[in-house]
Amino acid sequence: MRAVDIIIKKREHLELSSNELKEFLHGYLKGDVTDYQMSAFLMAVFLNGLSDNELKVLTETMRDSGDLIHLEGVERFLIDKHSTGGVGDKTSIALAPLLSTFGIGTAKMSGKGLGHTGGTLDKFDAIPGFKFPASEEEMVKSIDHSGIGIMGQTEDIVPLDKKLYALRDVTGTVDSYPLIASSIMSKKLAVRSDGIILDVKVGDGAFMKTLENAQTLANIMRDIGSMFNRKVHIVLSGMEQPLGNAIGNGLEVYEAVESLKGNGPKDFEELITTITGIALVQKGDVKTIEEGINMAIEKLHSGEAVTALRDFVADCHGDASYIEQPEKFLTAKYKFELKAEESGCISQLKAESVGTAGMLLGAGRETKDDIIDHAVGIVLEKKVGDKVNIGDTLAVLHYNNENDKFKQSLALLQSAYVISNSNIETPKVILDI
Ligand code: URA
């Protein structure tokens, strides 16, 4: 069938056969189907959706478009935890070592941050000398030793998704549930894991702004998991305000390490112990998530998980003394304390503004080629539900340049805080599982 006929069929709400869709997608990979034809097709999908079979074929074709990571020989039960991205989201750095203390391995690919959201790759890059495992063989070794297998996204895994995502980005077709779900799941299915846990962020600083939208996306990803016989749990977690207190790469690793010693912020602790509880259910060690959470809390307060993180960092040529003495991350030249100008209760702390304020200091990238300053960022002293008096410190900016961007960052951070007269409850971090 000609490409134009496929596009017309999709436009007219007719279901494509498996062969028709596969042929069209392969044609795009080979260059026989043009970008403008694929753009029209994506818009038709955006408007008309995909049938279950089309969703399966799209996901499968993306998964099989590049290398698959089989992780042969790894004996540990393997979890792939994926977050849809947010502000202050250092979950993987603390979760993987915590899982390791239960004999659970982590196998995942991570990405770089862009705009107001951070990326796990940039956070580990704050550790001098650190280099991610570069091959499947190195990843297997790393999982065997520390239990942690995190590698950077490579060009060779799911290349069709990369090509389609770049096109979606410039054709107004990113925000389509089936396209997002198949894009995320194809990357999860390309890497061997025994359990997948998706942390879908909800709120101001996230891709999904409402609980309803996040639930719709979660249901589609869960259905894709079933189509491929994979265990999938989905956590919907709050991103109205940043997760934890630290935003910025070195600062976030510092906070993750402190959390592994039981000294972390409550919301962050709740998220990592909940995901660990789910992983223990997937592995079959416990019957209920609550049982698993209690085991995770106990482990967190024992400090045992720091060893796994230290081993992973050392295996990756990083300076492990940074994990033993995380205060080494606190190297920014200047600190500025943002003070409350009125008394009351914090009713809002807009995550996107805080993320952008961090980016302006140099903690993130405005465009994909920007260079990151790993020392800078923001530490929140007050969050939603906290009471404040005039003059109390709301947040501390860690920065290296007293330039216009610093002033813009400060103004943005100031505007991110809303203080009200009435009492506000501390928001829940886990919204649904
Ligand atoms: N993240 C992805 O990996 N793909 C999307 O389409 C959106 C977010």
C-alpha cells in the first residue's frame, strides 16, 4: 500500500492491519516514507487514536528497531523504574541502592535533563571521574557487583522512537496518549527486566498536569505491559511542588545519599520506600505493598544501602569519597537566602518555576547543547503546608555567577512561593498506585 493510502486510512478512522502499519514504519526507517508523510500520519493518530492492535504493532516495531539489552547471566530479579520527569527527581540515585539491599537489581537507561526538569545522567556526572557503563557487558558486571545497572541512552536502542519523537516535537503531536505510552514502553521493553515500575508525575512541574490525564496515560501503559506479558505497576506521584528539597545535580546526589542514611526529606523517603514495596511484591518476597514499605523504611534507617551506591560509583570510575562524604558536593561559590516577606502558610510552591529558576543558575539546559554547572541549584527550606514568619528563610540559592540570570532566577523563585493566611495541609506525594 502507498504511504498516502495508509495516511488516508488512518484519517478516515479505519484500522490498519499489522502488515500495513509495520511496512509504513519500516519505510520511514529506510527513508522511503518522508518526514512530511510521517508528520501527517502522526497528526492523524493524534486526532483519531490507535486501536489495541495498532498500539501493539507500533510499540513492538519501535522496540525491535534497534539493539535489545538481554542482560544474559544476571541472576538478580531486575527492576526497571522509570519516571516521566519532574523537578528535584533524584529517585533513581537512592532507589537503585535501596533495592540492591534486598537482592534486587536495577536495569535501566537514563537520559539527560532539558528545560525545567533534570536527568539522572547529569546528576551522576556531578561525581568527578564518573562514567556510565558503556556496554551491555559492563552493565552486567555492574549489576552483579553493586546491584545497579544504569546506563545512558544510546543511539542504537529504539532508534525509531528517537526519530519519531524529534518529529512529534516540531509537529504538535507530542501530547498524544498512545504516542507517549508506546514511546515510553518501547524503551522499557527493549531492556530485560522482571518488573517495570512507572512513576508518572502529576502536576505543575510534570508532563501530565491533572490526575485524570495521568490515569489515562497509566492505563494505556499498563495495557501495553499486559500485551507483552510484562509485570507493570504504575505510581502516580505529585509534582505540584518539587520532590524533596534539593534541585540541582550535586545537591540532589547529596540529598539522595543523606536519604540512604535515613536523613532525607519525608516526601522523597515515602516515594522511594513505596516503590521498593512494589518491587518486593513483584519479586514475590511480600504479599502486600505495605509490608514491603515497612521493610524498606527499616533498611533505609540502617544506612546499608550507601555501600551499594559507593560500589556502583567506584565501578564506574567515579570518586567514591563523594558518597562517603557527600558534603564534598557543596562547592558553589555563593549562597543567597531567600526570605519570606509575609507571615502565613505556604499554599503553593510552583514546581515548574523552581525548576526553571534552577536552570537559570546553570543546573539545567535551556537548549540541548548547554553546559551544566553541577555545583549550583536551590535547596528548599520551606514547602507547601509549612508555616512561616516574616524573615524566615524559604530557600537557599547555590550559585557561581552574580549575573542577570541569577537575578532572574531569584525573582522566579520568589514568585514560585505563594503564602496564604489559612492553614494548608502538606500535600500527599503518592496520589494513586
Ligand atoms: N517521554 C518519552 O519517552 N516519550 C514521550 O513521548 C514522552 C515522554
